[in-house]
Amino acid sequence: MTPLHVVTGAECARILLERGAQLDAVDKLGNTPIHLAARYQRVEVLAALLDWGPDYSLLDKKNLEGYTALHLVVIHQPVSDPHRRALQLLIENSVDVNVADDTGGRSALFHAVLRGDELSVRELVENNAAVNMADFSETTPLQAAEDVLPANNNHICSILLERGGFKVPPADRVTQTGRRSGSRRGRS
């Protein structure tokens, strides 16, 4: 872990970068300074790191848990103004909103659905999040919303349906490897 991983002020982050701190340095869990600034709502630090001009591939870099900075914002942040701003900063800097995590094959949109975070769901779909991207268990975000969210919280389902979200019967689901889940080996 480097001082850039734990810095709490934007000006300090800029000074560290000017003196050679590396944006691609990782801690023992594979987190870059961008991962940690996003996860812990250090929005001013995140803005300073992004203003420094990181390699765009760094924005979609996964830590050892298989999460990008965008996943960490959606998973770990309470729905608040700093959360919203961190999400917007990453999107404004061309983060890929459709990267699947390595643990369940879930996109940031899928995680926002599981948390019942309507504002993040809306922000992500407005920025081209794939509403039908299934996870490793071949569940779509709409199916997850219907399974997990309280019955009176149909706003997220409505957002997904408006953007073409659908539920896939188990026999017709296509996994991320491209194989139909209902097909048998040797048959198509």
C-alpha cells in the first residue's frame, strides 16, 4: 500500500502524483488508489486521480476479489451524494459499465439491482449498461429484481423493462460462455 492509496485530500493526492506516485500501484488485495478512493467515498481524491489522466485500462482493472472501481462504488457505498458523484465521475471518465465481476459474473447494474439502488440503476442504464447481461447463474438483472426486491419496489423493474429487460426461461438461457444451459453435450 502506498500513501496514494490512503490519501484523504485532493491537494495531497496531486502533490504525491507530481512527486512520482504511481496510479497503477496495488495493495495486497490488488486495489489501485482509484479503487480505494471510489470505495471509501473520497470523491475529491477520486476526481484528482482521474484528472491526472490514468490509462483507461486502469479504470476497468479488477482487484484480487474480481471487482473494478465501479463495482466497489455500487457495492460498498450508501446511497448518498458522495456515492452518486463517485459513480458519475467514473462514468464521465469512460469506465466500461458492462464489466462483469469475477465472483458472480455480475455487472455494476446487477449489483445496483441487488441493493435496491434505484438511482444507480437509472444512472447506469442511461449510460448504456446492458440490462440483459446475465450473471454466472444465468440470471438477468430483471429476474434478480423480482426475486430479491420487496414486492412494493417495482420502480427498478419498470426501469429495466423500459430498457428492454427480460426474463429468460432456464432452458433458453445462454451462459457467458455462449452455451445454452438446457442443451446437452453433443446436441445443439
